[in-house]
Amino acid sequence: MTAARSGRPEESTVPVEPTPVRYGPEPSQFLERWEPGGAVTRPDVLLLHGGWWRQKFDLHLNDGLAADLAGRGHRVWNAEYRRIDGGDGGWPETLTDVLAACEAIAEAGTRPGSVVAVGHSAGGHLALLAAAGAGLAGAVALAPIVDPVACATEGLGEGATPLFFGGGPDAVPSAYTAGSPLDRLPLGVPQLVVHGTEDERVPVAHSRRYVERARALGDPVELREEVGGDHFFVLDPLHPYWAGTVDWIAQR
């Protein structure tokens, strides 16, 4: 798909270097706070990275989005959290970390109702659950994991889902139900789901099912599909999709 790149708006500023903010004693329990070079003129954003909850992926996957958002006048909180593969994460510890991060943001003076969670892949899974659990202003889910049962049964993520939940869907069904955005609907917060039609890591069909059920249950949710998009185009703030996404965030 060919289109002009969006770039930043003319009024953008160079963001201040990020500052670490701890929300717990464990090594992975921290945020990086990105401040705009000028005044905060738009909602705060909580960024949640993907990587199938695995230890080898970290918050720096979101550095490009963080810098772009801060340059547009958002205060950005780029979150790290405990992960699997030796990181002491999994269900429900990882979501507990994200909710604790939301509490730290509130303690810093930002009301939860003025924070938008933005997450990619496994981060999208956490963004949806955290937005509802912490009463945030909304959630942007980029190629999100919304149906863990399907991810486990389809063998996606090289077996990450059973590792995250402590077993397969038949072994720990209550964990999958509690940790599934699909099963937790309605979430009661505005949601934007962005997904590429050629995503081989998390099929767009998962998001289509999720949005259909969310709408049927009364959630305000929008699905934007990128024709030809893969699993990673959403991490590029210069991709044409991003301009519409930041507009949606600003309207919260």
C-alpha cells in the first residue's frame, strides 16, 4: 500500500529525554516518562510494548512512538513490566504491574480518566484490560492479542500463551477467561483497534471477532484495517495510519 508519510504537525516540539519512574521494587517495574519540550496540551499516554510477554523484548520497542507523541504535546509513560521466560511475569502478575503503573501515574498528578493506554500485540492485550481496570480514558490496541484461547490453540507466538497463563486453556480455563479481553467484554471504555490484513503473527480475524462482540455488547469501539499491513507497521510513527490514530487519542 503506497501513501504519503504523515510526519509530525508543524507545532511539534523536541521532547525532553525520558526520566525513569519506579512503581515497584522489581527490576522491570518502572516507567520512562517522556515530557514535551513545551506545554502538555494533549492527554497523557501509557505505552505498553509487545513481544508475546517475553523477557527478550522491552519498552524500547516503543521509543519511536513515545518520541513522536511527546513531540505532539503528550506526556508519555512508556511502561516496562515483568515478563515470562525468567522474568517472574505471567498471569496475573504482568497485569498487576500495569495496574500499579497506572497508580503511579495517578500519584504523579494525572487523573486516570485523562490517560489513554496504547499497546502493541501483547501490549494491546494489556492496554485493553488496564484501560477497563484502571478507569482510563480509552485504549488503542495495535495488532492486539484479544483472544488468548485462539492464540494457544492456533500455536501462535511460539507457545507463549500457555507459558503466560501457566498452562493451556483446558488446564487453567479460569485464567484464560479472566485474562481475555474478548471474554471481559464489555470493557466500558472507548477503544480503537488497528490491525493489518496481512498480519501473520496475530491474524486480523481475531480483532474482527473482538470488535463484532464489543459492539454487540454496547462498547464504543472502532476497527481500522490497514490493507497489506503486517504485524509491525504500527510501530512506525511515520506510517500514514499514525496520523489518524493520534487524532483519536487527542479527542479523548
